[in-house]
Amino acid sequence: MKIRRDKIFHNLMPYEWENEEKKIISTREDHDHNTTWITHTHNDEINNGLSQEHPDQTIIEYVIRSKGVTVSKKLYKNKNITNLKERKDGSLNDRHAWNALRGDIGEHIARMNLMYYLRHHYPNGRIDSMFDSEFKRDNSQGYVVGHHGKHILKIKNYPNMEILEHRGDAPADYKCIKEIDGLFLFNHQFGQYLIVMESKTGSLTKTDEESLVSNLFNPLRKMFPDRKPAYLLFGTKEQIYTNDEFRVLKHKPVSIYKMLQQHSIDTMFMTFNETSDEFDKMADQVVKQYKWLNDLELHAKGWRKKEDCLELYNGGQRPVYTLRRDPQNPKIWHELPVKSHEQHL
């Protein structure tokens, strides 16, 4: 089966070929991004001028390099911890919350990679906003993005959205039938696209192909009738490929692709560069910051002794605490303020 070259995303879309009389479905390419992530604490240079409690303080920085272009973004900030805590309705101490945190970090990474890909691989394209000029991101929960018939598309916790379906007789009888990790309006000479991005750092087994059509794309098509629908699944290499080198798709991604193909919906796949262990390390740094903000018990990750000072590290580039030994009583240590610490260095 050949993919038409006028399909702008054909390199990310599945295609079929034969190897020793066996049909194989793979993709022509994945994103070619070289990515790195850096954890930070309140003493690092990126957070200069911000208090430890400031919502814009950076916890994780993310750097993407491709085609000679480097972009550095603040991947995860203090306010994202609050958003996650409110969204999942609980602390970050149990396994469910831990997996939710990993998934939330994955959503941020997937969105950054997709936006970078669209902007730098398709310079003649344009990502349009679906909000009016009065839209305020920090006060957008419940904002209605679109509606048609018994369905409403609204912001759950920016940039996450949800589709609600009216059920029952009462005007307020709405039920969430689908959550959306990312929704993008992309314009190109080959057409106007509505790209739905879904990020998966865990298993794909719970993904229901039929509900992607009934609960996701059927309502969206009615709300955005002039847009070509496209679905991007961003997952781990272990979830998507049986053979990473040739990008041979596993059974579940193939099943998703074939179901959406029947309904004329383009399907694309991208994978994380980050391993499961790296997601754990990023989540661990967020939990450490959460504990700092809530005065919970915290263990230092590393230390360094320098003259009469002891520097305690917690995953960032600079120490989070610097202690100086009392000259009168060597058993007592005093915390140095950040400015004094920097002068000492």
C-alpha cells in the first residue's frame, strides 16, 4: 500500500511492505530530535530572582536539538505541581499519583516535541490558536472551546481538554467521555488539520480503538467540520515498535491505525527518547520540590565539603543548602543565605 505524497505527515504514518512473504507495517521515520533534560532547584541560575515558592520556578528544563536549531524550554514548573495535585485530587505519595506524575511529565515532553516538529519541519505551516484575544491561560478551567449538539469541548486544566456528552433530562447532566492531552490547529498548503495528540508513558492496553472514533473524532468533526482530522500517538519505543531500528509497529498501534483508517483519519506515531528510568528520575525531582514547598521530610541527594562549609545537593546544578561550621562549637552548623553562599563560592 502506498501513502499519497500529498499527505503532509506521510513520513510519520504507517505503511505496509513485505519481507519474506510476511506483511509488515512500519513508519518511514520518527522525529529526529536530540533531547536532553536538566533538573533544577531554587538556587540554580535559571531561577534567579524567583523565590522557592514562586509558581514559575523551573524544576525541569528540556532542550531539543534538530536540523541545526536548539530550543530550550521550561518543561516543568512549581505551578505544574499544583495543577497535578488539583487534577488528581491527592498527594504525590502513592503509586497511582506517581504514575500520574510520570504521565503528566510525558504530556509536557510530547507537546514540546510535536510543536518543535511542526514549526521546524514545516516552516511554511502555521499553528493557529483556537482561543480569542481575551483568553487567559491561568484562569481557563472550564473554558468552552467548542460545542455541537449534545457535545461540549472544554478546558479541564490547561492545556488538557475534555469532551462532555449530555446524558439525561437535566440541563447539567453532562458526562466526560474523553480527555485530550493536546489539540492543535495546523494550517499548511495541503490543508487545514486538527491534530489530536495523545501521550502514553504506560501501557496501551486500555486504549479503546472504537471509542477513539465514537467519543473523540465524531464529536470533534462536528465542531471543526473544515479541518482534516489526524491522530498522533506519542509513546515509548517499547510500546510502539517491535523493531526499533526499522520502526516496525506492534499489534496495538497497528490496530489503532487500521480502525482510524476506516474513518479517513490520519494516524501518526512518535516516540520518547527518554527511558522509563529517566521518567522516574524526573518525577523524583518533582516530588522533592513538592516536599520542599510543603515542609515535608527531605533527604539530600549528594554533598560536597568545601573548606568550613558543607554543600547539600538535591538534583540541581547548585546546592540547595550550604552549612557553615560554628567556629566556637564544631558540632553546630549554620545555614548560609543564598547570597552569602554565592559570595563564598
